Amino acid sequence: MAWMENNTDVRTHPAMLIEHAHSILVVGDVYASRSENIDPPITPGQGKIARYARGKDYHKRMKKRLIALADELRAAHPEASFKVFVDTAPVPERELAQRAGIGWVAKHTLIIHPKLGSYLFLGGIVMSLDASAPESQPTITDHCGSCTACIDACPTEAITDHQVDARKCISYLTIEHRDPIEPELASNIGDWIYGCDICQEVCPHNSPKPDAGATNDAYRSDRWNFDVLEVIGWTEDDRREAFKGSAMKRAKLDMMQRNAKIVAKNQGLELNW
């Protein structure tokens, strides 16, 4: 997580992204709908993929849509400056989303929209336009209340009240952590080969809701798992083919094979190599 130490000046002052920055437009893009968010039961040999990574690479898809919006704004306001961002830029998009009224920062530290839930990608546009929200702009109240479902369900005990210890988080361990994973943590990774959705799956604000809206088609995919034995036997070319057009390419071959071996061991599968 050393990258968090980079660009701290911009991270704490997003207005530094462009000259004369005045306003920030923040958007949320639904990648898993509450109305259709049910996975089949896992079977031995399958390693689960976090929902955000199952479809097309959201960095490219979301940025493309934001650029199109920025172009329209630029045409209408040629005197103004605009800078698009997704989560690859040093911008505190979660806190900005809260201030923009998209939702509240929950105990699992993700933004929850009161109707759509927490399966959201966040991005936006920094601009020199004065686009201040009216005084009636609603502030979403924290509706977590006394609920501790996400805290109680986390297998590695990474979550405390409004804080996550990334060193224990399954998403961090399977996607960002480059080294071997400590046995105690590995045994609690369960069936997750890439990322983790447990804290979101148990959240009441992600419970089935027929009128919650549909998933953005760009993020729809029938792929929700990998065959762990296949992954263990992957070549680099296999990895590249499997991750073509996907946000998962961040995970290197040795990391995916490490994760697959952990899942296989957790499921009691016998490995011959």
C-alpha cells in the first residue's frame, strides 16, 4: 500500500488537479444490482471472483463515459477546464461522493446509496465551473445504526467500526499483496481467488430489492469463478487471455497461482504439483 503515500498533496487537495478548480462532479456506476445479485452455490474446484471484476474493465468503460460528458460540458463552456478521474487518480472519491450526496460511508468503509446499495464504481470530473449544489442538496444520513453484520462476517477480522485493516483484507491480500500470505490469513480466504464481497453480501442495504435498478450492461458477465486447478497450471499467455479486457490484469501470474493453491487447500483438494 506504499502508493498511498504518493501524491498526498493532490489527494488532500483535489483542486490541485487543474488550475482554478472550483467544483467536482461525482458519479456512481452500478456494477451489481440488488435485484439480480445472487450467485450459484460454490462447488469444489471453483474460486470466486469479486463482482466488480467480473465484467469489462471499469477503468476504461467509466472513464470513456466521463470523457464524453466532459466533452459536452466543454462544448457548452469553452472557457472552463475539466479533468476526468476514476479510482486510478489520487482523488478521495469516497469522501467526495459522500459530500455530493451519493450516499454515506458505511462501517465497511464503502459508500452505500440508500436505494442502490454499495456495489458502485465512483468517478467524476474536476472543473473550473462554479457548479455548487443548491442549499437544498440532501446529505445522506448514516443508516448503519447498530448493525455490525459486515464486522461480524469478515473472516479475517479486518473490519472495525468504519475502518479496514488492509493487511488482513481478503481483497488486498488476493489482488495487491505480492508476497506469500500468512497461513492463518490464508485459511480464512475461503473460496475467494480474486477479491472478496463478503462484507457487501451480508449488508442489509444490499439485500434483494426488485426496484433497485439494473446493472450497467458493460459490467455484466457470466464469469463469476475460475477453475483453480486450471489457474495453477496457467502460463503467462493463459493469464493474459483470461484477463483480456478485464480489471483483473493487475494480479500477476504468481499471485493468481498462489491464490488458487490457497483456495484448493481450503476446499480440501489434492494437488499433484
